[in-house]
Amino acid sequence: THLHGDVTLIGTPDYGLEGCPPGYYNSPVIVRRDDPRTTLADFEEARFAYNETGSQSGFASIYNTVKPQGFWFADRVHSGGHVASAQMVAEGRAELAALDAVTWKLIQRYDGFAADLRVLDWTKPTPGLPYIAAAGADQTGMFAAVREAIGGLAAEDRDALSLRGFVAIPAQDYLAEKWNVNAARHAGGWTRHDSNIGPAPEHQHQLRISRIIPRGEQARS
């Protein structure tokens, strides 16, 4: 949303996520499968892994879920990416993390450590990551071209990408979430409690490899 006014909002891919309107997404809050705790409140003192403070799916979504319950995670570890966050939880280096729902689908499909994880809870749906172009771009023409391209994908490619379509979400719907993201970043950002434990080199490599999908589609962060 910080680019509003400097770019053209073209449209938003729809991944057909359960419980979400077209073009929207949410975040599974994942924990170890053998962790007996059953509610977010049970994890108040837990170590939370996040990809970055500017992330809606990995940071703001869960901040705005638990803050109304009267707490925020004092023990936080910066992983640098969703896959790294999930692996940290699986390996016991963190106790929970929020991921974007599409990344979680791909982790379940491609990463063996997913078997050691379960979903504790889900955050509320918000508009998904949009496609943008330079300011002044032909939004109508580009929207039609992208929608046609997605519609023309072979079934196996659509399945690999989890793509279901391309939709128009008004800019004001994104701007409505701007306060939530900014509030999370400001109030829950870097403090002395945070640990900057990024993924080890092999985890960084896995982040790239596990997200490679057909025909050059850029991996989500």
C-alpha cells in the first residue's frame, strides 16, 4: 500500500483458497504437530518466527489477531522467509509462525518437514498480493491480457501454480488494511527481544528451490 499513487493496480490472482473471497488470502498459524497447546493464548510466552515486519501474511495478520486478546509475542525471531519460518518451527527453533496460505500449500506439497507441522488457527482473509505496473499503465488492457493468459494455462500448470483466475479488487480495499500493517510494524517491530536468526545457507537454498514452479512464475515471498 505504500506504493499507492506511484503505480497502477492491475489486478489480483485468485488462488481459490478455502474460506476466502476470490483474490483474498489468509494465514495459517502453524505449530509443531506434537505440541499439545490448542489456542493462540496458550502461546503467549512462545517464540514466534516471522519473515519480515512489513509482511501482511507473516506479521501483521497475526499481530492484529492476538493483540485484541491482550498480548503480543515478546520472544520473536526474524527468519527472512516463510519457508524458513516453517522449518524453524519444525526443527524446534521456534514455536509458531504465520505463513501465507499459498506458501503453506506449496510447503505441504514439496517439503517433507510439513509432516511435523499442523495448523493451530487461521487469520482473517485480506486482499491478496496484487499485480502492479508503472504509473499510467493501461489497467484495462493489461487486466484483460493477464486474465486471458491465466485462463489459457494448461490444467497441469494451473494446478502447479494453484491459480484459479484473475480478479479486480478495489484499491480502497487494500488501503483499508494499510493501518493494520503499519500499526503492526510500528508497535510490534524490532526490539531487544528479537533475534536475527535467518535461515542457514541450506535453508536459503531450499527457499529458492522449493518455490520453483513451471514457466518462470515468480516465487511468492
